Amino acid sequence: MSPTMIALIIPLVLIQLGLMIFALVDLVKREKVKGGNKVVWALVIVFINIIGPIVYLIFGREDE
């Protein structure tokens, strides 16, 4: 793998991990989420890469 490819991949991986961690922490702290099932949202966050955490943060959270 060339250094250029590594320089492109590392920021994407860091963004993915940061979004995933932020979304999972937010999920754990909330009492209620849309749809009422935290397990489903956790699976969406973990398994749908960058899009999953973004979808949760936009559509999954209920106002407190």
C-alpha cells in the first residue's frame, strides 16, 4: 500500500471511529430513542459504517 493511500485511509478511519464512539455513548446515555429499541440502533451504528452513526444522530434521537 502506498503512502498516499495510507494518508487517505487514516483520516477516514479516525472519522468513522469518532462518529461511532460518539453515537454509541449518546445512545447509552439517552432514556428513549425513536423506535424504542436501543439494540437495533446499536447494530445500525456499528455495522453500517459512516452512514449508521449519522443516521442515528439525525433520526434516532428523541428530544429530551
